[in-house]
Amino acid sequence: MKMKPILLIIGVLIIAVIFGPMTYRYFFERSTGSTPVNAENYKGVATFAGGCFWCMEPPFEKLDGVSDVISGYTGGNMENPSYKDVSSGRTEHVEAVQVHYDPEQVSYETLLQIFWRQIDPTDAKGQFVDRGHQYTTGIFYHNEEQKQAAMNSLEELKQSGRFEEEIVTPIVEASTFYKAEDYHQDYYEKNPVRYKIYRKNSGRDQFLNEVWGDDREVKVENTSSYTKEELKEKLTPMQYKVTQEDGTEPAFDNKYWDNEKEGIYVDIVSGEPLFSSTDKYKSGTGWPSFTKPLVPENIVTKKDKGLFGSRTEVRSKQADSHLGHVFKDGPEPTGLRYCMNSAAMNFIPKEEMEEKGYGEFMDLFEEK
């Protein structure tokens, strides 16, 4: 009879040893869920999914103008999902990062360029060693400007021919973003050894080095190195009105509408090359008009909804200057009319291009 209490005690101890730690972790250490982030509290917000969010934080956190990068979950229907919920693959969420940034210091277009260089956009079933929907890629836009920029960036990547297979990364409207558990935040800093081992064995860097080579690192330039006060000192009132306040100069009463000299046109603020006289033509509108940009990567287009309908605005990439608009009524071969404001540009004559650092474009003017 005395053996029963002893066996009972032993049984309880065995159960405690086996299930005790599990019970403790369940009640005290388990993931209790994530918390939603209010994007409206931040000046600039970008959301990207690129597989394991540990690997997506570092490329953005090192940028000037980025105040925070949060690892989290988005795209699903469950509220406050935990890591366990998401990793099960049953919530439709994907691991993602939300980037909080200052648009006056770093552009959304630059963030997109960095994003593409972290992922395999042709993989619809995961990323590298991590498989499943929760590790797939995506761009989640927060407004129409971001949507257009993302679509332009995607098209540019397709046209580059860098990937032979179809690019499947979706561009979708942002939904609720849930901040992941604290131990996931800045994981690469909190657990550097584990992170390096995981990253090395994931295959991510090997793939990215092979695909991008020397182009893997993005040369980041601030959207503007000037304050508003400095720009008002640097620019004439008309130049400031056009570039900073989206104004329009008078037709037939501007500097370059009838300029026929050979050379290139650069941004009045940043000096980035925009258009060439070889693509300039007489449109009869009273503003300088071009059939195509000199450096397409320096041009950003956005939908501009005004009183008289929707137009496509043209801005410079680095300085974010308002340049003008592009219309589909131009001559061949493009059928486009880039109608620009003279006040947004500076003309560099062919004779001065070498001296002023634009020698790479001299072959445009060589006699054939």
C-alpha cells in the first residue's frame, strides 16, 4: 500500500520534469502576438517583404534619413499574429519590414533600388533557404505616388534583362502592419554570431553577388542637400516656384524654349543630367520639349490630378525637383513630349561639358 503514494509522487515528478518547461514557456515565454503600427505617425513609411526579416533590416538601417526599420508581419487577416502563427503558414501574412524615413533625405525610389538588391524576385514560393508563402516577396505601397514609383521601378528592372525568369514580386496596397516580437527586432545586432551563420548558409549573399556583381551596392544621394532657406538663396524666385512649389513658367517667355545650341540640360539644383539637345524639338508650345530623357534613371514620373484632369508629372530623382509633364502627343520614335520648364534646368553647352564633368555624353555630338 505504501508503494502507491511513492509511485504517484514519482509520476508527478516525471510529468513535472517533462511538461514543466513546456508549460512555463507556454505561459511566460511564448509569443503572445504582435502589435499594429500606425503608419500615419511617421513622415515617410515604406513596407517591403523580402523573406527573412532579419536580413532585410541592415540594408535600410544604415541609410542616412532612415530613423527606424521594424520587423513584422503584413498581408494576412489574423489580428495580432504571433511568430508561431505566421511561421505556420496558415495566416496569409508574410514577414516584412517597415521603413520609417525622411523623404527630404532619402527618396522612396532609392529605397526601391535597395529592396530589389536584397531578394530573388523570380521566386514565388519563398526566399532562398526559407520556403513557404510567409517568406515570399512584396512591395506594399502606402499611396498612389509609391504605387507609381514601384511600378516604374519594376518595369525598369524587367527591361534591364538582369533576370531571365519572370519577376513575380507583387505590388499591392499596404494593409495593417504588425510589429513582431521584441526578440526579432535588430536580431543581427543582438545575436551577431547566430545571424552570420544563418545568413551565410541561407544562400542569399551568394545569389545576390552573382546577379548584381559590382552593382549590388546602391549609390545613395540625398534628395536634396539644401534647406529651404538655402534653396531660396541659390535659386531665383521663378526657379524656386517651379522646382519646389510645382509651378509653371510662362510659355514663350523662358530661357530655353527656342534654344538651338548643342549640349545637355541638367537639374538646376543637383546637376544630374536630364535631357539632350539631340532629343529636343520644336513643339510649338513655348516650352523646351524633348522626345526622351538623356538618363532615364534620373527621371521620376507621378500621376498629377488637377482641375482639368490627370496628367503625368516629371520630377528629377536626386533633387526631387518638379520639371514639368510628359504627354503622349510627341513625334516618333517615342511618341512622347517631355514638356519641361526652363527654370528647372541648367544648359551645359557642348564646349563646356568636359570641363564641367559631363564628358561621358560627348559621343552624342560626334559627327557620324
